[in-house]
Amino acid sequence: MTTKFTASQTVEIAVPQQPIPIQHYLRQPQRLVYALVDHSRVQPLAEDIFRLKMRPLNFMSLSIQPTVDMTVWAESNGKIYLQSIGCEILGIEYVNQRFDLNLKGHLSPHQVHTGTRLQGRADLEVQVELPPPFSFTPKPILETTGNSLLKSVLLTIKQRLLSQLIADYRRWVILQTKEQSLSIDDESPELPILNIE
């Protein structure tokens, strides 16, 4: 019996004024990945592809740990997209062979009269054929449990994004402005003062 679970989450973040607009920061989508997920659980596979090892999830009596491959890219206006391109369930081969995960998300900057706001949305869908004991559980109970589990996953990601993204953006601006001031210093070396008597 194949069961489908879905969840969606939207986010809106007020962006503090900084010397460098957030659009420049968002052109490096890999930074978003590290803001969303702890560094220890991210493995870069290519410039724009990352393997994310999620925390174990408990679904009824089942404990599963998905590993999701994501592609992340940005447009020149700073809009970021992410899309799952593969998934593996560690530990339970039966579920792994019958599990399909689809995650799509985007985050984009919008100018409003008070400044810049980031607006985003993530949609998560899982289709899975559950092992035999679950086929006796009424489908509405399975779907309610699965949907609320996916909702909690997206909520955790949203909370991390809210707490990490702006902090990382501020660090990045400080780093960029330091680098710029260093390169300006290098370009215009001070002329030595000659002591002419």
C-alpha cells in the first residue's frame, strides 16, 4: 500500500540594513545550505549539489534516517532554488526501495517600504510503501501521522533558517568589508616619509 504524505511551509524574514545588499550574499547558494543544516551533516558532492544527512525520524514504531541529495542554484537577482534529486533511507532496506522524497523550495528578496524582506516557501512530498504491519492501520491515521511528521521537519528547517541566515549574512558582510579595506590598503601603499635635512 503506497501512502503519500505532504507538507508546506512559508517563511518571511526582515533583512537588517547592511553595507552590502543581501542579493550579493544570496548569489552564493551554498551558504544557504550551511545555514539550513549543521555543517557536520552536509557533504558537498559538486559545486551546486549537496548530500544532507537528516536526523533520524520516528514514524509510529519505525525509525528512519533519510539522506537527501539536493541541488541548489541562484539567479542573478538573488532568488535561490533548491530541489531534491535523490534520497536514501539508511537502516531499513524494505522502506529504502519503496521510498520517494521530493523537496522543492525557493527564497527571494523583495523590496518593501521598510527595507528588504526575504520570502520563501518549501514543499515536501513523500511517497512510501510501508511494510506489512502498517497495511492494517487505517490510511487516514497513517496520513495524519506522516503529514505532521513532515510538517515538523519543515518547521525545524524554518526555525534554523530564521536563526542562522541573518547571522551568517552579517558575518559575510563583515568579512567582505574587511577584504575590501585590505585590498584598498594594498593598492595604495603609503609613500615613505623622507627625512631631508
